[in-house]
Amino acid sequence: MRIEGPVKGVKGRIRVPSDKSISHRAVILGSVAKGKTVVKRWLRSLDTLATLEIFKKLGTNVKERGDELLIEGRDFSFEEPQNVLDAKNSGTTARITLGVLATQPFFSVITGDESLRRRPMGRVAKPLKAMGAFIDGREEGEKLPLAVRGGRLKGMEFFSEKASAQVKSALLLAGLRAEGITKVTEPLKSRDHTERMLRAFGVKVQEEGLTVSVEGGQTLEGTEVLCPGDPSSASFFVALCLLSGGEVLIEEVLVNPTRDGFFRKVREMGADIRYENLREVSGEPVADLYVRYSGRLRGVEVNPEEVPSMIDEIPILAVLMALSEGTSVVRGAEELRVKESDRIRAVVENLRSMGARIEETEDGFVVEGVENLKGSHIKTYSDHRIAMAFTVAGLVAVGETTIDDPDCVSVSYPSFFEDIRRLIS
């Protein structure tokens, strides 16, 4: 795909696709709950469809009406799947589903695409095995495909060396069918959508500092879940407005404090970005996001404790940093190396090809801001976040930019290019 820049700003209002993390969890929790769950404004993307198809294969009855799902919960009583379960490219699907499969007294196998089969799964498999599940797979259970035979589990206290909402979610769901109490402690607070949604389904969740715990034997009661706009998807339009000019209103965006680190960081860089009509929807804080061009931004530092709240937005934040005044630094983001691609390397390589002054470090990068980027050939590594971040970079760069695999954006944002064209027309 070819992009000719620079564009002359954006103007208008938009509602980005619903949050991917919440859409995944609505299907999973609706399936393990008792009774009916209605999911409104569900994100239909390749990743979330992977979750939906897996839980259908486990016997969940789901009716689809546009962007609404009607789920008949199984109350943790699933059917043994006839075939291998395929998580496609979704780490969220694979890891959280492992927590559910660990509770089931049958045999199952879960795998994913080539990219997902390279990503670490031991961080979930090991504690689930310690709780009593049998899990085995490639590289001593570190990589997909994984074979699972669940059953009688015992609660445990687990310290997660990395802040991971996927690990925490898998263990909490397993803990709901384990004997006793399951506690998960993290070094930093990861996104808390599972805890919030469990409460919406009637589960008692205890939080003390960085420790979250549940007691086994609790039942989830079906409920209604409204999925707000994805802050990660919104970040690309925020960046495009701040770099090209104009103003934009992004409606109904999730602003959970464990997810809005990007918005807070660009404010620190000098951006004019405001939360309007702040309210609570299905247990989550939601706002309309008003963004207005505010001149050249200034460089900032991202420290390790800030990374979990903006982990998916760091590629687009790097584009902003490359065009800001002064030096910017990202530290403590080594988790980016085991996403859909090695995002640190992909960001550094592509920005450098566009004329940015950027140096790669083990856990991030250092960027010296430049006045302009120049068009280049972008290697996405079939990673949706890289493709979208460098589409924005191409739109504000001088000259022609080519994106090698634009179709990969359908993982999270199928209408991305259509929405871009609407705001810049």
C-alpha cells in the first residue's frame, strides 16, 4: 500500500472499534457464567473471532446480531473439543483460555499461527501445572501447541515476575474452580479488566496492593456487558491529529487507569487532549476524547513502572517522539520483544529508514527528535500495531511511504484505513 504525505490535518468525530481486551473477556466470562449474557458493541476482529470460535467448539451457544452477542453460559461445564483449538494470532485468547481448560476434566489441544507459536506460554502453563493441571507441549511446555488435561485444582499463591494481565486472568479463572484461595501478585499493576468484569458477573474479588485473589467455588451470573472504544485504536488518531494539525473528537473511549498511560504521556509532551463526558460503563471508566493540535511536542521519558499502562501504544508513541523536540527515552519495555513481532526492533528499524535518530537498547530505545520524517518502505512483520503506527508516520512524512502488509490491521481494526480516509478528506 502506498501513502503520500504529508497530509494537511484531520477534522471530525469518530467512534473507534470496541476494546479488544474487553471483547475477549466478555466472550470468555459469558461462556463460563451461568445463564444468559448480552454483549453489546462487541469488536468483531480476527483476534476476537478466534476466542469466539474456540468457545463455540467447547459447546457454548452464541447468537450473533450485528455487533451484539447473546451467550448461553456453560457454568464451567464445557464439552470436550473434537479438534485442535486454534487461537490464530491472539496471545490473549491462548493464555486466558488455558486457564479455563485447566478446570475441565477432559483432553484438549490449543495452538496458534506461526507468530503465536513463537511466543512464550510457560508463564501461564507453569503456575497452572502447579495448581494441578496437566499441560505439555513444545520446548517443555513453553510453546504452542499445548496439550491440556484439567480437573481438580488447588488454589495457590503466585508471584508473576512480569506484570501480565493475561497470566493474572488465566490464574483467577482457574482459581474459581480450585479448592481454596488463589492469589496473584505482580511487580507492577497490569490492566484490571478481568477483575472489574468478574465483579460485574457477581464474583467477589479481593485486592490488596498488587495482590488480587479469588476464592474457589464461586458462580458467575450472566449479565450485560457494553464494550467501550479501544484506547489503543484511538491512539493512532490522537497521534495523527497532534502531528498533522486539526482537531478530532473520539467518542466513548475506555480510559481505565491501567490503560490510559499513552494519553497521560502525550499530555506530558504538551498535547491538548481532554476527557469529556466522563462516566462509568459496565464497571469501566469511559470518556469522549477531545484532541486539538498544539504545536510541536517535547521529548519525554517512559520509565518501567509506566510501561504496562501503554504497552500497546509504544510503537505510535515512538513516532511522536521521533518528531518531538529534544530527546525521548523508553525503558523497561522488553515485553515488546515477544509481541506479534519484536516491536522494539521493528520500531527502530522502520523509524531509522525514515530518517529518525534512534538507538535500540535491550529494553527500549533512545530517540533524538527531528524536524521531518521522509517516506520509506515499511516492514510490518505482519504486526497490526506496527502497520498502523507507520501508516500514521507515512501520512505526516515527506514523500511516498509503502506499507508491506496493510491487511494485518484486521487483527484489531478492520476499518482502520477507511476511518483514516474519512478524517483527512
